[in-house]
Amino acid sequence: MEYEYMSIDAILAENQKMTCIFKTKIPEMGHLWGGTERDILPQSKYQVPVWMAYFAVYSGWADFVIPTPFGARVRNALDAEARSVRLSNLVGAGGLWYGFGKLIMEMVDDEQGGAMSAMLTTTFRQRLIELVDQAQHFAALGPSSAGGGGSGDLAQSFREGLDGTERELFVLAQESARRTKKWYEETDSGRR
């Protein structure tokens, strides 16, 4: 996902919140978090949108905590079996886990960024095979039976947990499989 000013995906990814720990006192800004504090005090923690966290972190006013969707618990689950993790439930608002991860990756140092990049890439590669397989399966079923049972709870659970980017790829893979099938049927029947 390339960052574009008018990109809906970029806007949704930046709308996520993350915990910032403020290092300095910031007068007259306590109202931003809806609390009764007049000032933001050192060592206070607030959930802030990513777009505001950029400003606070790069200004040297705050540090941020790696968000829960990229913490040790999720990393361990992804290492165990990436296909079993419901990425869409981790970030809300359209389920753009990869997009949010890319934004976080840009905010951390090179070592953490490299580790996060490896996690995002490995997860994507491990899930892509299942994604394409299921997309082709449901494209082959056709519109009348695509919503039907028989596919198993694990397959359905996987589809429900797809990230927004994966959902787009699922639709593209389905359409590709349908077009390939149509082309094959048209050319095969024309040869006979």
C-alpha cells in the first residue's frame, strides 16, 4: 500500500490508535484526550491516532509502544500458524493490518523495522497460498453454490479473518479463476 493523500486505505490505516508515553510537559493540551487534566504531564500514557503520534514522536515529545496487533502474542500466533490468525479482528476499521503495520514499521528504528517487515512479509506469503486456493475453489462453485456449506469451518474462519488487502486479492483471484474457466470452456467447445 503506497501512501497517497487521498487513498482510503491510507486514511483508514492512519485512523488506528496507538499508545504514546509523553516525555515532556505539554501545557494546555490535556483536553485533547477528553480527560480532566489541563496539561499533558511527563510519563502519562494516552491512546492517540497514528497521524498525531507521528507529530508527537518526531517532535521528541513522546515515545510510542508497539501496538497490540504487532506484539509478542500475535507474533507467536503467526509463527505457529499464520492462517489461523484473524487479521481483520486485530485492527478494526476495515481490517487493514498490513497497512497499519507498514505505518508502524516506518516509525521504528531499522532493527525493529526489519523484524516487522519480515513478520508482515512472512505472514503474507504463508496466507497467500490458502487465499488463492479458496478463491479458485469458490470461483469454480459458481454463484449458486458459493455461499453453501461443505467448505469446512476452518476455511470459513480463514475467509472471515482476511485483512482488507487480502480481501481485495481474494476477489481478484476469484475473478481471474472465473475468466480462465470461461475462456477454457469457450475455446474447448470451439475446438470440438
